Amino acid sequence: MNTTKPRAAQAALPLNQILAGDCIEVMNSLPEGSVDLIFADPPYNLQLRGDLHRPDNSKVDAVDDHWDQFSSFASYDKFTHEWLAAARRILKPNGAIWVIGSYHNVFRMGAELQNQGFWILNDVVWRKSNPMPNFRGKRLTNAHETLIWASKNEGAKYTFNYEALKSLNEGVQMRSDWVIPICNGGERLKDENGDKAHPTQKPEALLHRVIVGTTNPGDVILDPFFGTGTTGAVAKMLGREFIGIEREEAYREVAKKRIAKIRKFDKEALEVSTSKRAEPRIPFGQLVERGMLRPGEELYSINGRNKAKVRADGTLIANDVKGSIHQVGAHLEGAPSCNGWTYWHFKREGKQVPIDLLRQQIRAELH
Amino acid sequence: MNTTKPRAAQAALPLNQILAGDCIEVMNSLPEGSVDLIFADPPYNLQLRGDLHRPDNSKVDAVDDHWDQFSSFASYDKFTHEWLAAARRILKPNGAIWVIGSYHNVFRMGAELQNQGFWILNDVVWRKSNPMPNFRGKRLTNAHETLIWASKNEGAKYTFNYEALKSLNEGVQMRSDWVIPICNGGERLKDENGDKAHPTQKPEALLHRVIVGTTNPGDVILDPFFGTGTTGAVAKMLGREFIGIEREEAYREVAKKRIAKIRKFDKEALEVSTSKRAEPRIPFGQLVERGMLRPGEELYSINGRNKAKVRADGTLIANDVKGSIHQVGAHLEGAPSCNGWTYWHFKREGKQVPIDLLRQQIRAELH
DNA sequence: CTCTTACATGAATCAAGGA
DNA sequence: TTCCTTGATTCATGTAAGA
């Protein structure tokens, strides 16, 4: 995956800073192809009509800030087109983007992502464990938001830490629906009056999963709608670099103080489970060269139905078939492919042992 | 809500029939403003590249039917524009529409709905309890599909049976995420060869919730992509009228036979019973993501003999052993297994607290 | 008959690296 | 660039087969 970074480009980047100004202008001032991941939580274009009151008559503090007002779908689409194009330009070829939204804006963002050539990898549902109820009982409780994860192009080698996410999910594949509480309690930032500092502060747990799953330590993560800096805070904890862009000075101030207090986790804690794919490749022939298996020795298939003989060049022979451990296994099984490492076993002290164990021994020596 | 029906218009409608032909043409032949609800499950425009095999080498039976092939986003958008416009015309002023899709097409459908003046009421996530895994470990398990519920216009008096859905949900408001298994077992229709009759048959439970929640008995429900007729079958059970449109004769035949066998529920049978769900599984990783435990923090064994450090992906590390809370505990104790939830403790205010307490906190939030 | 084990399968944009 | 080789990868159900 894309762990190497063009150091020259990174040196010019304003890392771990919060840049003031309009995100489109600021992104256009940054070097092309320089960012590993973009996380974007743009204005939702909520079309609220009038105030909303709870059954006890208290007023719901709605998102009615001026930055969330768009006069029409056309103006929202123009805005979306422009910031996504700016984001796309600064993304590395193997970089990726996450956007988050609700039904008010996410369909327009998703369509524009596709129109610009981004390649959707998953849509992810943030299922809120404690959503605000629908007080009037006129619709379903709006209990989720939608994230879209996309690579810059079809076929790009995006970063995906499969094993780390699997570990986060108690050993089974991470699914596209994530149950995470909304941000409140001690995590929710308040201003000097005790009011919430930002109306749509995202939970750190959400960013934790995004960053652990789709970046590597040292990667550069840019958030063009930084707000009170959840992306920066979690990036810092997890040993990633961040760039924030935020128009409102009040939010920048809150974010700056917040991030200054964050400590990076120690190195050991940041290591995550990796897949076998990341391990160095060991040719089967090495097992023969090293004398772990002798030429002429017989190997037995995992199902006990087949056997084959090891040859001095690290190929196998069974009946009339010669070839690699994978080729011979696939042929004998009549399968399109076969992982010879787990298919073939040798005998030691009467027991059958997979040859993969010998490969693991060699890899252990390399560490 | 709109329980009164213009009887004259309905008399002209081909009720409880499956109409053959292209759905756009057929809808254009129906009278304007005559349908209460449209449920549409259009082609998803999956852009599949090569074959996919499971780890056991069996081939995945992909959706590669001709009706799901579009040459470009532009041609898919044209198709979407036309069928939605035709659907809009035949909808009553207080009618509503449901569409279902995946990330391949749902963003384009959602944007087009908004462009045509439909008013989105909710987006609903169908969370599959048993989705197909991601066999190559390259992305998240695609474990959901998205539905959009929209009225014909802003301010329309759509039908919403709040209390019925609330009782379907054990007395609390129905949320926008619905957990429903995929359609298989006895419900899945097979052809004479035992193969599935339609590649994308939807579960009746999904339609049941849609129809109970957003129509009244006697309402007319039209499905322009009828397939094997799940919409018609559930509509008939629930005492609603249906109109199906389907291009493929084979599907029409299967649907016709299926619906003929359905009997309308009597009133008593319409009373729904819900079963208690098992306790939700909480992965240990959630405690880390939510900041209840910090990566790098130390955990202590219940007997005080061992300790381990928490990592960012929700695994533990002790000496050289890495793994889940259960694996590391079992290894340290030399035991075949270990319940990590009760074995490991963290320190708060000098006291040792079992990590299971944190799990209980999360479960309490979910209730 | 029950209980256990094996097998089948579902709307899927599902590989990486060296020659 | 293409071609070829290596080799990594699955969860929940329902049904059939076997004991």
C-alpha cells in the first residue's frame, strides 16, 4: 500500500496547522498530489422550515448557522463541485477521500464524486446509538448518517488495514454499518457560556475507525471543514499528520486548544495487526535449499487425497504433473487456483504439518 | 392522512395485475394522479469486472443480467430521469415513493428525486443480518442497502402510520435503520432447476414494514420493476391493491403463480408479534474507539499475575504475545480458552475494575 | 427419530508483483 | 505496456447427508 511519501512535497506542506480561509482557495494553494487522505464533513444544506419544539415545548437548537444556508440545489451543487475538484487535485494518486452527510446532501455529494472520477469503495452507515427522537412522530427517527469512502480513481491502490479493522470487530470482518454514539458528555466541546462550541461535532470514535482503517502512521490527512478539529485530534493521537482548513476564527481557536492537549499514543500501541500480504515473500525453493525439506520427500494434501514429491529445484511432481506447489495443488483439485502453502503438508513424527509452518520459521528469523 | 380515494380513477386502473412491457411506457399509459404509493427496485448498474471466487474456490453467482448493463453514468441518469418522471405523473398529490439501491446507483437516484421536486422524508438503511462477506478482504463487508422515502412535493400530506411502526418496534419509535435478513430459505423462489428464479428477490419483511408504515388498507401500490412480485405478494397479504410492471416474461410467470397462492391476512393475523433479540455483541475494539480505554493503557489480570497493554486496533500485547483479549489471556494462563471480559481489569482511582463493566455501559446505551 | 457434520450460497464495482 | 506467477481470502443460514 502507499506507505512511501514524496518527502519534497511534504516538506512544503503546512503540517499540523489550522489554515484560515475558504477551503477551496486554500486547497488550490497547496501542491498537487500531496495528501494521503481527505476527510470532509461539509455543510449539510439542511432545509429547515421554522423552529422545532420538543413535546415539553422547549426549543430544539437547530443547525441554522449562516454557513449552512444555500439558496438552491444548484448553488449547493456548484459548491460541492468546486470543493471536490480542489480536493481531488491535492490528493495523491493512491489517496482516498471520506465524506459524511445526511439525506439532505449526501446523494448530491455521492453523484458528484462519481462524476469527477472518484471510485466509490464503500458507503458506510454511522448508526447512532443515541439519536434525537422525531418529536412530532411524523417520520422515522433519523438515526444514522452516511459516509462515502472513495479512491481517487478506479484501480488505485488505496490503503485498507483489513486485519486492524477485523481486530477492532472482535475477529470478524468489519461491516459497512458502524454503531457509534453521538458526540456528547465530556467529549463535547463547550464555549464559555456552556453552549456547544460547534453544532455538528463528530465523535472521535468515528474518526478513529476511519484513520486506523484507511491510513498508515505518518500519512497526511487533510480536513477542509475542520470545525473544532476532531480529525486533527484523532490524527495526532494516532501518529498521523493533519492539515485543517477552517473559515471561522472561533472554531479555529477551540480546535487549536483542543489539539494542543492531545498526546500521541506510544509506538507499541499504534502498531496494528497486519495481513500476511505485508510479510516478505519466501519462495518454496528456500525450504529445500535450507534443508527443511529434502528433495524426494513426499508431501500430502490437506484432505489426504493427494501426494507429491519435492524436487531439488523447489517444484513438485505428482503423477505426470510438474510445477509449483500452487500449480500442482490446483491441477490435482481441478480448481482455478490453490494456495500451496496451506494445501501441502509434510510428516514429522507421524504427524502432518503444513509447509506454511516452515515459511513462518524463516519469517521469524527475519524479524 | 389520504385515506379517501378517487373511485372514478381507480375504476380505470388495472388493479392486481402484472402488466407486460417497458415500465416507462406502461406508466405513461396510466391515468395521472391515480396511485398512492410507488415501490421501485430498479437495476443497480453494478459495474462488475471479472469473476469472483470464494476462498474455497467456488464461483460467486454474480448479477450479470443484461437488464443491469448500462454504457455510462449518463445513460443510467437518462433512464432514471425518465422512469422517475413517469412515476411522478401517476402519483396522487399526497402519494409517496420508495426507491431502493446500493452505492452504485442510490446517490444518482436520490439527487434526481430532489431535482424533480420529490421531498425526501427519510433515507432508510436496510442492515442485512447475513450479508455476503468481502472474500478478498479488500473492502468493508457490504452489509446494507439504502431506501429513500419521499413525498411527491414538499408539504404533501403523506401517509405515515406512526403507532403501527412503533408497536412493530417494541413500543419505541421506528428508526431509520432496519435489521432484516436477506431473502433465502423457503421464501426464496426457485426455478425448475432449483436455481434462484430472480437474482435480487427482496425479503417480504422489508416490504411488510414499508407497506404497513406508509399505506392504508385499500391503497394502490405500483411497482414498476416487479420482478418476482414481492411487492404484490405483501400488498395482497396486507389488503392493499397492487399494479406490477415487468418486462421479462419469466419473472411475470413466477410472480403470477406466487401471488395466486397468497391469502389476505385476517384482521387478527395482522397483529404482529416481535421476538426479543439476543444481547448485542460488543467488540472490545469499541472500548478503545470510544476512548473508554486508551491505546497504551495497561490491563491487569483478575489474579494480579499478568498485565498487558492495549493497542489502537483493540488487540492486546503482553511480552511478545499479541491478540484479542481472549487469546492473550488464554496464552498467559496456559489455558485452552479464557473469557477476556472478566479476566482483564483496568485501574480507575486506584481500584481494579473489570473491562466487562465498560461493555455493560455500551449495552445500556443501546437499550 | 435426533443430533452432528458437511456443503451451498447471497445485488460484489474484491490482487500484487515480477518478468 | 502486457503476461504470468504467486498466493491471500469468508459470515450467516439453510439444507442435505451421515451417524
